[in-house]
Amino acid sequence: MKALAGQLRAELILFLRDKTILFFSIFFPLATVAFFGYLNRSGQVEAVSYPSFLIAGGIGMVVASAAFENLSTMLARQRAAGVLKRLGGTPLRIWTLIAAKVLAAALVILVQALVMAVANVLLFKAEITGSVLWGLVTLVVGILAFATMGVALAGLCRNADIASAAGMAIALPMQFLCGTIFPLEEMPPLLQHIAHALPLTYMVDALRGALLTGGGPAAYPIDWLVLLGSLGIAFAVAVKTFSWE
């Protein structure tokens, strides 16, 4: 545990030292909320105001982007630069490094998500009528699952450029097709089928349900099964495909 705590501290320090990444990590969630929330500030999705509907979707967009476009690319670049090779010469174990990177990314994404949610509430009077507790639990599990997927993607893509392209190709459809901005029911049938094949759909659905109705795993069993299954599979793939160089 000491090795994990030490590596987690190092990962967070590296992130906080990069002022550019730190700025955009906070700026883009706020920009997303401001743009879509303002455009539809008077809209309704069934009996829910659009800003309230947008909270879970906006958080989902941040999670997908951070996991697939940022984390996977950064890890692949560290491998190409020899950073991981140097770490491999230490007593640090593979699972410890993976866990530290996932936890560091999870903490950063959690802050982004909370900033986005608070901004939506303050700027557009979005309401959380469900359970904040279940919302946080769902968010944490979802973040861990997607951060682990990002590490697994980096393991499958040995080249940083390939990891960047693959991450963007995966994240972009998720950000716009998974019920993040528009209700799935309003999409064409083909896009609905695609959305149901993407894991972010289930995270957003479970998170939205928790925040608006207070439902937990018992109310959304399929969503939770997909999330937990994705987490387990992604961790196994991340450990199997990880390489120091």
C-alpha cells in the first residue's frame, strides 16, 4: 500500500505541475455546461428541465474524453519516452502502477465532474432531485471503469499516435451518442443501436437515474452489470497488455 500511495502522489504531482493541462481540465467542463446549458436553458426533457438532464450527460462527456483522449495517450507517450522503462527498473509492480494511474485519473475526473455539476446548478438552476449519495457512488464506479479502459487502450496501442487516434475515435461517438446531450429516444433507430453497444450509455443512464430519481443498482441492474463487467474486463486487459517499453 505504501508503494501505491507513493506512486499515486507522484502521478498527482506530475499532473498539478502541468499548468496547461490543469487549466483545460477545468475550462472545458465549464465551457461544455455553459454552451449546451445556455442553448437549451428553457428546454424540457419529459418532466425534467434540460439543465437537470444535462448534468449526467455532461459528466459522461468529461469521463469519456479524459479516459480515452488524455489518459491513454499520456501513458503511450510515457512508454515511448522511456519513462515506463525507467520505472520498470524499480521494485514497482505493474498492478501498482496501473492502480496509481487509474486512481490519479479518477481523482482528477471526479473534480472535473463536480465542477461541471455545480456550475450547471448555479448557472442554469439545474436540480438534483434524487440521491446525491448514489450519484457519487455511480460516478466513482463509472470513472474507475473508464479510466481502466483508458489504460487498457494504451496497452493495446504501442504507438502514442495510434493511441491518440484510437482514443479520439472511441471517445467522440460516445460523447454525442450515449444520451449525453439528447435523449436516446429522439435519435434514429440506427444510432440507438450503436449507443446501446457503447458502455458510456449505461454509465450516463445509471448516473442520471441516481441524480434525478435516487435509483441505485437495484433500479438499474443492467447499467450496473455493464459498468462492473467493463471494469473487470478492462483491468484484466490492462494488466495483460501492459509493457514497460
